[in-house]
Amino acid sequence: MPSSRLCSISVDLDEIPNYSAIHGLPEMSGPGANAVYEVGLGRLSDWSSARQFPLTLFAIGADMARRESAQRLRRMIERGHEIANHSLDHLYDLTKKSPEEQARQVQVAITVLEGATGSRPYGFRAPGYAVTDGLYEVLRESGVSYDSSVFPCPSYYGAKAVAMGWIVARGRSSKSILDQPNVLRAPRRPYRIGRPYWRRGAGMLELPIGVTPTLRLPFIGTAITMAGPDRARWLAKRFVREPFVNLELHGIDVLDASDGLSLLAPHQPDVRIPFANKLDALDAVVDVLTRAGFSFVRLDEAARNFA
């Protein structure tokens, strides 16, 4: 266990077409399609610099084919932020693919991201948070040092199931899949995985996505920005006695409809919240954790403390 309380803020850089796939919509084109890298990454850089904390950036390998995106990400890494692996193609059904395809999605992404940024990614986060024992074996064989995919949150799991059902009822098909419900039995705090992965063991280090004690409410960017500053503070205060806070955001958490996302806004409620309001809620969380004495570190630094 670490000698002091730690907080890591990570960001999944899922570009906007991934949200079109979730909602069963035609793939978005035009300027808004690259808003995460074109707009969001700059806002994240400004925020982290102003508040003086590092970020862990989970990037999709295929996005590095766009030179401008790769250049922006490389500049973030040069400023001291961590690059981590969010797979090659962000296949929501990655766990349903063959072991060979899973290995390709993990290993080619490592090569591509290292080539684009000059830094090798050692952490992994699965698309849609879905993992299996087989995928963990692929990660181990690929030289991944830690995973941060497990999200043991009943309310998120239920809301996702309802949303997927609603999409089907509207005659559309979502690319998203539900993780196995046993994930809800996984520990909240960092642990070595067993077999099955939701039990403690001696395997890979897992840094679960943040959920509150007792009720296991989601402590992620969407929940915080939708909650607003007052309720975001309330959520953050649930963690002040925890040894580690793993706050996971998405690039879209610092975007709004005015960033070229007006077509997505009817389907993605958080896009309808102005960026300034989102930032107020995120700042409220950082304020609470800072006053509580947390040290802000990258996920790879946190992993070394729990090794």
C-alpha cells in the first residue's frame, strides 16, 4: 500500500465516431469528428497545467493514422503525461474476438503508440471496460504492466443495459456490449487478479475505475459533469479516507454541442452541458481531493506503489 493517499486522473481519448457507434448512428464526419484531439486535448492540457497534476491518456492506436492527432498526443507526452493503451481499433466486442485478434489489438497498438509518441505504453484499458480471463492472459503475454478496466458499478451496469435496450427498441444497433455481471463482485481498490479475474489472486495488477464505498456509485467524468459542482463535491467526499482514487474521464467530458457535436447532443445528454459548467464540476472534485491531502500521480506511478 502507498505511504500517502494517491489520486490518478486518466482520460480515454475515444474519438467522436465511437459515440456514433454506441448509439447506432451513422458515423459522424466533418470537423466535429476529431473534436477530442482538435479541441479536447488542448482543454485537458490547460486544465492539468493550471491545477498542476499529470494525466494518463488512454489512446486508440488507429487514431494515430491522423498526423495532427498523433502530433498533439506526442506534445502531451513530452509535457510529462503518460501514454497508455486503449487497443488498436477500440472494438467494443474485443473480448468476443479470437485470442489471436485480441493479441493483435493489444500488441500492434503498443507499437503504433510508441512510434507516434516516442513513449511505450505499459498500461491498458479495455474498450467499454469489458475484460475476461483470456484477455488478461493476452495482456500478460504482451508485456502490459497494469490494467485499469474493471468497473464494479451496479448503477452504471444497469443504466447501460437499459440504454442498449432503448437503442434496439428504436430500431438501431449499438456496437457496445455488456460486461459479465460478475464484474460487480470485483474489489473497489487495487488488487492482483485471480482466476476468475473478479477475485483476488497473484496475477496482473488491476486498478479499478472509481466507485464510492458502500453504494458503489460511479466516480467518472460523465457522472461528475452531469451532477454539477455541489453533487460532485458530495461524491468526492466519499473518497477522502480512501488510499487511492482512480478518476476516469473521457475526452468528450470537456466538450459540448458547440464543438461540432450538435448531431450527437440529442443522444448524448452530457454533450448538452456547456464546457464551462463541466469544468466547474471537475474543479470541485479536484478541490476536495487536494484539501484532503491527496497526491496526484500518473497511473503508472500509482501502479508502482501497489506493486
